[in-house]
Amino acid sequence: MGSGEHVVVGVDGARGGWAVAVVAGNPDRARSLAWRRLPALDPGALFGLTRAAGAAAVGLDVPIGLPHDDWRPADRLAKRVLGAAHARVFLVPPRAVLRAPDYATARARSREVLDGKGLSAQTWGLRDPVLAVDEALAEDAWAREHAVETHPELSFAAMTGAVLPSKRTGPGRAARVAALAGWLEGPPAPPGDDHLDAAACAWSALRWVRGEADVLGGEPDERGLPQRIVV
């Protein structure tokens, strides 16, 4: 690799597992080294892969740093950046809510600690990867040092200078493919949108390594993990 180039890994959740993009380069030009799909929500396997790749950073589209009794400022800031597309960012509930044994208990805890605010079924459905990463970071010093939270919608917006149409539409997917084609050489991403999102997370991870990333939030949670989103 040339001067100023790094290997990073971008990660997006994908149907009970992870979509992974291993990338080498810088935020202006890079090349894809590998596209992987891990079939289980096993952060140990994920961080093992990233260590083996020699990653300088891992950009995860998974919340890192969970609030105690309020919403995270980082999520509110992210919603502000996306404007009319703010629904693409969900508000991360407190750790105690996510660790509830069932949805009914989680809803009750949410109303208790968040001044009567409830918990959507969609947010509850994301608890498994969130808690899996949260526990892995508590146990793995390498992961704590190298993993940063990213969000592909924010990454694509920063990459292109505009919030893109929904990835569920033809124009939205085409815009994401075009954005990555202007930056990323090498084998193209597999079909679907998960690996496109993973690549966008890798772009933000490269910006982080080079000290060029925008950072939303940053307050430490009760475990000392920064509640921030790196763009």
C-alpha cells in the first residue's frame, strides 16, 4: 500500500449475520479486497476476521455506547443531518430496555426510564446485534480500540454531498452503486444492498483512521464506550 493508505473493514447487519467489506486505500480512492457474509451474529468471528485482515479500523452499522435514561444525542444529530429521511436512523434505547427478557417488559421499562415513551417493535427487533456487539466490546480490548459506529445513510450523504433516495428503490440503489464506483476499485459488491452499506461504512472508517471524519456525539456511556457516530 502507498503512503496514507490503510486496510479497514465495513460491517452491516444482514439477516441474522453480517455483511463485510474489506477495503484498502484512502477516502479518495480505494480497492475492495474481499466481500464476506458471516451467517451468524457472532462478534467473536467478526472481530477475528477483522484482526486477521490487519484492519486499522472497523466501521460498524451497529450502535456502540448505550444510553442510561435518555436518547443518545448522536442519534438526534444524525436525524437532523438526514432531514426528511430521518426515519432511516432509529433512536437507541437504554441498555436496560434492550436487556429486558421480552418485548412487553422492554416496553414497560422504556416508559419508566424515558418519561412515558414506548418502544417500537422494529427497534426491539434490532436488539440481538446491538447487545451482541455491546457484550463483545466489554470483553475484547482490540475491538474497543478499533471498532467505531458508522451509519451508511450518513456515509453516502457525506460521500455524495446529498441524502440519497431510498435504497429500496431503483434510483436509490443506482445512486449508491455510482457513488461507490467513483471511489472503490476491484471486484464489485455482491447483489443486494447489505454490502453496499458495508462499503459505505468502510469509507467512514478510512476517514476516521486519517483523522478526517465528522463525529456526531461522543459522550461515554456507563461502560465508558463513546456514544458517537463516525461519518
